[in-house]
Amino acid sequence: MAGHSKWANIKHRKGAQDAKRGKIFTKMIKEISVAVKEGGDDISSNPRLRTAIQNAKGVNMPRENIERAIKKASGSDADTYLEVTYEGYAPNGIAIFIECTTDNINRTVADVRAIFNKNDGELGKNGSLEFLFDRKGLFVINTAMINMNLEEFEMELIDFGLEEFEVQDETCTLICEFEQFGTMQDKLNDMAITVQSAEIQRIPHDTKKLSLDQSVKIMNIVEKFEENDDVQKVFHNLKVSEELISELNNS
């Protein structure tokens, strides 16, 4: 399980792009709001809220901001958000899958369509590209939180849905079946391991390799989507090479 994984092709975006945008707190607040609306403000009985709070802490969101978001979402004047997805193609046949949380669907679909159109892409029909991606649970953990040999830790998690296990620098990344997300989360909690982030990802079955210039253009389009306040996550099937990561980090 250790070694190369499909996650290697998309993990760059999660770190570098989110940090560059500086809008991550807004997205976290929306996720907290949806979680409270869906399952109430009791963390002990609302796993989605627990995950949202965990992820907010993982990006150093202040506790008072988290508490304020929960309180607001619990009130009668709370914003009402809908979760919607959009799919389309960027240039060179790169598939783009977008997850949004919005209080105005008409505005959101217009914004998404405009980004596709202005960048030689095309918005597709819902469901047209979903088959290109697998939904997986993904956990990121600081290795300092793991109080055992990493191989033993990996073996411990296999019975709880672990599919891939990757260690890079001081970070451990776990991928599990979508259906086992809650089971894996409970197991990590039982082991008293605090995760940096826990989320559902759409991982492409296969990735498409383009030239460096073409790849940079695709990532610029991805960033345009991510800069939209209604967009929570963007997935794609572009192969992200070390050369591309270096180019993006230096731009």
C-alpha cells in the first residue's frame, strides 16, 4: 500500500491552492453551517459537524470563529445553503468536477459556466463525468501523532477500510473506501489520533498527461474555479508531475 498513489496527482492542489486563495475560512464556515443544518449542533451525535470542526482546526481557524459559525447556523436567521455539483471539460479533454455550496443556484451555475466558456471549456450535463472518478475517504495526519511503528499502524487500519497508505516528510496520508469513511474516522478517534484533515475526495480512475504549458493552463483554470466563493472543491484528471508542482510553486 505504501508508495505511489493516485492521491499524489491531486494533493498538490489541496495545499498550495488553498493557501494561495486565502478563502479557506469562508469555505469552512459554509461546511459547518451545512453540517449543523443537517444534523444539529451536538458534536457527539453529528459526525459531519465533528469532521467540519476538525478540518477548521486543521487550517488554524480560531476557536471563536468556529463557535460563532455553529451558533449562527443554529439560529432562526441562519443562511440556507444547497449543495450542488457541476461537471465539464477544460481544454485538451481534461475532466473537471466541481462541488459547490450556495445560497443562489442561478448565480453559481452562471459563474461556473462563464469560467468554462472564457477558458475554452464546456459545462456538461450532471452525471456525464462522474464515472471518471471514485469517491474515497482521505485522512491527513502528522506522523508525530502516531505513537507506534508506521508499518504496525498501517496494518492496524487495514480491517477498517484502508486502501492506500503514504508517508511523505512528516505527513501521513490514508485513503479508504467511501463507505468506510465513518468507520476509519471512529478508529482514528479510538486511537486518540488527531487528524489534520478528513474529507471525501473524488479521485480519478486514470490521469491524462499534458505538456508543462498545457498543464499550467489547466491548473490556472482550476484556480479560477476555486477562487469562486460558492465552490468548495474542484477535482480533475490532469496528471500532476513534479515539474508542474515546481512550476506552480515558483509562479
